[in-house]
Amino acid sequence: MTRVIIIGGTGMLSHASREISHVVDELLLISRNPDTLAKDIGARSLRLDWKEKNAVNASICSLKNEPKADILISWIHEDGLWCLPLFEDLLIKGGCSIRIHGSAVGDPAEGIKTDPTPRADIFRQNVVLGWMEEDSGQRWLTDHEICEGVLTAFKYPEKTSITVGHIDSREVSMVKTPTFNKL
């Protein structure tokens, strides 16, 4: 049985959440407003804002009574990193934590220095979101491109890091992924 927790998967990551819901046994969406998407895709929902530390701690305590998750996907910004280890503690030994970052974290080949060190018995993948270069200049990634990067990490757990687009002025290998109709 595959259990997945997605933190922040209801906005830009909603396409990825939908695709993942088709191939896992249990999905828990955690965000400020997860209920509508969760109901639509048959997932469980937990309303949570990492800025509310007491609520996060109470929710983590209740989740510890449930079976552990196999995969955690989290898009947590710097001010919420304090709770990342708490959520990663909900993973099984050998579980995977997929972290989504903006390009400001730098080159993932040099390591992500903003995140707390993960437990020794879990694997962390980093998805770093950059920008796209076009004839008219640079543009931000679309929601679909962001989701393709996350789905690539989900589908290929052996990849340590995935960079979507460019992260600096150097040429960086760009994610070339097929369009995922179904994982």
C-alpha cells in the first residue's frame, strides 16, 4: 500500500496531486484550503498553515497515530522549514521526501543549504524551479511545467535532484519529460 502526503499541493501543484491520486492507495493533502481538491480526487484533507505552530504540532501528534507515509511531497517556504523534520518523521524508514524549491536556493548539485538535514533513513529529492528562456526573454515556469518536474521526481525516485528550466546564467540541464496522462 502506497501512502503519500502532499503539503502545498492544491494551487500550482494541483495537476500533480491529481495525477498522483490515480496511482497511490492513500493521499493526504495538507494546505490552507485542501478540501475542494481532496474531495474531487478522493483524497483526505487537512487544513493547516505552518505559521500556526500550535496547530501544526497538534496535527502532527494526531498523524503519528496513523500508518506512516511512503512519500512526502512538500512545497514549504523558508519561514515554514521549522516543521519539515516533523513531517518527515511521518515517513517510513526508506521513505522519500520530495522537496520543491525556487531557484534562489542555488544549484542543487552543490546541495540545498536552506533545508534542515533529513533523517539518515530517508531519501530526499530536490526539485528546483527556475525559469524558461525564450526569444522574447525569460519567463517564469507555468504550473504545468512545475508539475512535470514534481511528477518526474515521483516517477524516478532514484534521481537526487531535478532542475526545471534554468536556475542561473549558466546552461543547466533542463527537465525533458513526457506529458503525464497517467503515471
